Amino acid sequence: MWTLKKYTCLQDLERLAPQWQELHESSQRPDISLNPDWIISWYKAFGSNLEPHVLGIYKNEKLVLVAPLHASVQTFRLTSLEALHSIANGYSPSGGVVLSAELSRSDVQTATQLLLADSDFELCRIYKLPEKEAASVCALATQSGLLHSGMEATMSTPMIELVGDWQDYLSTRSRSHRKSMRRKSKRIGEHKVEVEIGTPQSRDDPFLDEMFKISAKSWKHSEGTDLQSDGMARNFVYGLVERFGQFGKVKVWLLKVDGVAIAYELHIQSGSSLYPIRADYDLDFAHLSPGQVLLQMVLEALFKDPSARIYDCCADDYEYLKSWAHYSIEFYTVDVFSTKLKPSLVYLAKYHVLPTYRRFRQHLQDAA
């Protein structure tokens, strides 16, 4: 027997968290940003004006799917739609739903159809789905005959496999990259260089203070997104540290030059995957390339850590990350529209009329 339950406040999510955590640990894609501790921390930091709409699907009273969503209004150029959004922002390495690995293909179809059919929405927007998963959601929506769907590329995230010998791995990197990193390491090596590692468990940890000071001197300060200026981002970090830190899953890598902290990486581990969810460096030391030097030092150390197998760069495919990566994962945003008149018109405009117009305009420009 299949049942669906809705959870619409933080207290509900806290009560659901133990079952959710158990499901997450054995799920088909146990990404950190689908973990209940991540989602609850996210809501507390960024969701003060959002209405939780988390859906849980049970098979024979066992939780087999969690869809972390929130209700909102999605505005387009000429109209707006009542929408459900997956919980994701720039901090989220990925999005989607938590799905039991024990479900058969037909079970997945049943659960997904129940999920989509029960929700009274005009649009359901799911951010940062891996390509295969995004295509599967669109296929299920199409098969239902009651929904329109489309997908568009969001980002491409580099992945580094932390397997084997560090020197062997380094030899597989391009000659120009190795030469560049030797030059940067030599330049910073003219100073006293130290890397300190902290495992914070509370917001009072001095490693967090060091992080915030570096962030305030980074390029993000001019945009108001550094951790000193951005209170929501800072509270999110606090929440993650308090929820994940108690299990030893949070680590801060701090680079010091001549006794001064100038760069950091903040990691959270989930299974064998490491997520560097935040990194900054002091602009006054930009000539020493501290961020790239620290990344190399971190990777070399991680190759000796048997618990770590994947370094998920948690970012788009910047060249300095691609130069380290073995491969990249393509992520997509999926839009699922109801077949009511207004959402159907928006769907046609976004996924048919506008793309056709853009191709026609590009054809005219190429022919000119």
C-alpha cells in the first residue's frame, strides 16, 4: 500500500529526520544536499519567508521517497505560476529527491506518479538534477499524460577521484598545469607555509572565526556575499557545523603564510564523498595564488585518506577545477507543468516558441 504525507513546518521535518536519515544513507543518490541535516539547516538559514512543502512517500508504511520542496510563486515575463520548488541554491551541490535503492523500476514509476499527481501545483521546478535523472523525470511526466515537462542545462561540476597514488595521479595532469603549480608552489614556498586542520563542532570554534576573517578580505566582500557580511550564509555554516560536526564530518583546512591565515576550504563528508562547500582567500595575498596552492595540498592529503573517494568540486566547470578533474557531471533544471491553460501556455512559450525564435534569429545572423 502506497501513502503520501506532507510536512509543512520545521517541527515536522525534525520529527521526520531519523527516518529520512536512514533512507538517505541507503538511497540511490546519497548526495549531501539531500541529507535532512542539510535541508533543515538550509531552511533555518534561508527559508524564513518560505513555506516548507516536503513530501514523503511510504510503501507498506516504510519511507521510500522524500521530496524536499517549498511552495512559492514563479514569475515569468507576462505571468506567474503557483509553484513547488526543490530546496537548492548556490550552496547546494545538487538537488532532487531521496529515493530508496530497494525500489524496482515500476515502484519508482508508481512513487513518482503519486508524487506528481497528488500535488496541487501549476509548476514543479526541480533544480540541479544529474542528466539521466532529469531525463527520467521528464519521461515519467510525459507518460502520465497529465503533465508537460522540459529540462535545461544548469551547470557542469568537475569531479576528482581520490584513488591510487598521488604522484601517479599528478603525472596524469597536463604538463602546463603541473608546471604552473610548481611555479606557484615555489613562489609561496619562499615564506613559512603551514596547513592547519580543524574539526569544528560548534559555532564557537576558533577555526570559524579565522574563516570569516579571510572571507571578509576576499573578492566576495565587494559583492556582500562574504561570511562576515552575509548573515544568512553565516547562519547556514553554523547550522551545518552544529548538525554534521558532532559526527566528525566537518573539516576546515586553513592555509597560513608567515603565521597569517590567508585561505581556507570548508569540507563536509557524506559517505566516501567530500564536499568543499565554501572556500575563500585573502585578496592581499592573491599574488601567491593561495586558493590553488591550498587545493593542491588538500588533494595530496586526501589521496592518503582511505575514507575519501570522490572530491565533488561543488562548483561550475572553472578551468582551475577542470585541470584537476577526472570527469564532470552535467546538471539540469526540470520544469513539470500541469495541463491547466495558463501553465500549458507558459510551457509552450518557454520550451517551444522561444527556442524556435532564437534558432531563427541565429540563422538570420549567421546568414547576414
